Amino acid sequence: MADVKSLTRTKKRMKDKTLVLGAIDIGGTKIASGLVSTSGRLLFQAHLETPEAGGIEAAEAVVSLVLQLQAEARKRQLEVGAIGLCVPGLVNPASGLVWAPNIKDWKDFRLLPYLQKKLDCPFSAVSDRTAYVEGEAWRGAARGKKNVIYLAVGTGIGAGIIVDGRVIHGQSDLAGAAGWLALNPEFKASYQKTGCFEAEAGGRALYQQSKEFIRQHPELFSRRQRCQFEPAKNPVEVLCEAARAGQPEAVKIVSKIQNFLAMGVANLVSLFNPEMIVLGGGLFKSADLFFEPVKKNFKLWAQPLAAKEVEIVLSSLGQEAALLGCARLVLSLLNDPEQVGEDRKRKKSDRKEKYLSRR
């Protein structure tokens, strides 16, 4: 969502100043911000913790970061042309409403209308899945690719999907909800909330299994004998170290997650026939345990011809992918503001047709 009039005013102000773009990556625990050049270079970054109260307080935190970006730009004699945001959830581009389950009271929250009242700057918002894949396709591992998927495996699992150069959003911005891939014929209660793939292979699942592993194996941390692993570390790190050392139960847990990841990647390869799949998120920081095995084993499950064509790589941008993706998307709006109006007209027409069809 963006305001055409606001975009036009901004372009007029740009004539005598160098244009830069603002980017805001809103997460459940942290909100990151950045100034980005029109060529895709990060000039400045800042962040703050996401207020636990959520709601208006979280929106005010975004306002604070935007003001900081604008002040930083003025110091450098630059002009912030527009602000791109991404949220960990869904975005309604016609209304500016967002749904972010990890942020309290952000269910159908009027984020963009709120920001437009507070700030004199055009805004656009997308899901974080979209931002990640756009960032990698613009300045990352998938630079220049027309058919690419970014699979993020962090606390949850989601996929940004570009097909023939265009991001797929779906009817309600739900395309890419890869955590809901059905990979196990035995349905478990835990699947109801997050989906099968995420419940079995997401970061939250790995964390819980790591804590349980430590609880069930106190002998590994006995002070009476030489301690094999450091219990004060993050539980996931403890599990990964144990798996590398060949501890049978740890190896079993890691192998199970490897298999689910391989199946998930294979399904995406078979469905979309991408040139490249970029793997990112906290899980793949342990590349030896999760990236290399997945890269090797997905072929067992994938459509053979598509498996031969696809390249599986690690993200080259990390968290910066989201900021660059936000900037790239809002840059396209500045370059073609009339398209914003056309999109809005089309959405209004679609809503009218749906209403008439129900009568």
C-alpha cells in the first residue's frame, strides 16, 4: 500500500537532492532499520527491541526509527524518498492492515494508515517472506534470477517465492506459508497451530527437543566426570555439539530434522521448478548439520529433472536481505507510482465483483 499523491510530492522534492530509501524490518523481538542507496548499498543501520505491549507502542517504535532514518539522511545531505516495511505475517495492500501473530494486538492492525498520519513520507508494506526473496534476488545469492525461492527456517518456516520475475502473494498474502507443508501422514496435535513442517523442523521445535535432550541425559553434564558439553550454552548449541560428537540420541534428533528439511525443499523444487533455492534463518547457521545434508538428500524426493536444474545455496545477506528487499520494493513504487493506483483500482473492482456475485 502506498499513497500516489505522497509519492508524487516526494519525487518533486527529489530534484535537488540525492535519493535514498528507508527500510524497516519488523520482527517479534527486534525492529531493524536501514538507509539504502538506489543501487542497493546499505548506508546506515539501527535497531531497537519490539515493545512487548505491541499495538500502538510497537507502531510508535517504527515511527521512532523512521524519524531516526530521516535525521541521519539529512546529516548526509540526502533525502529519504520512501519507506519500505516488512512484517512477520500478512499484509493487506489495499487497506494497509497487517496481521503479525508474534506481535501483541497486531491482528488486522491499521499500521500504514497510522504511520501516514504521523509521518510525511510514502510507505509500502509486505510480508517478511517477500522482503527476503526480493533482497536476495536484488543484491544477494540469487541476483538476477527470475525463478527463485527463499526458504527461511528460524523460529518458524516461511518461503518467499518469485516465479517468472514476479513475487507470488496468493489470494490473501498467504502464499509461501511453507510451515504448513504436510510431510507426515500421522497427524499430531502440534500441527494444528503451526503446520506439520514447522512443528517438526522449525527453530522452536529444535529448541524444545534440545531442552528435552539435556533433561534426559544429565550424565553428559556430570561434575563427577569430565564434562563432555557445556550446559550453560544455548540448548540448541549443546544438541548440535552432541550430534557432531556422535551421541546417538542427538544424532537421531538432528537426522529427523534433516529428513523433514530435505522433503520440504524437494516439494518446493517439484512444485515451482526454480533456478535457485536460497536457505536462510538461524537453523542454517549450523551449515554442516543442516545445509549440506539437505543439499545432498533433497534429490531423493524431488522431481528428477527439476532437481538437476535447481541450485541450493545459503543466504549471502543474512538479516540484511529483509532490509534490502523492503528498499527494492519501495524503489519500484517510486519509479512507477501510477501502478499503485492501478493496483488499487483492480482490487476495488475485484471486491465489487465478489459482492455482486453473492447477491
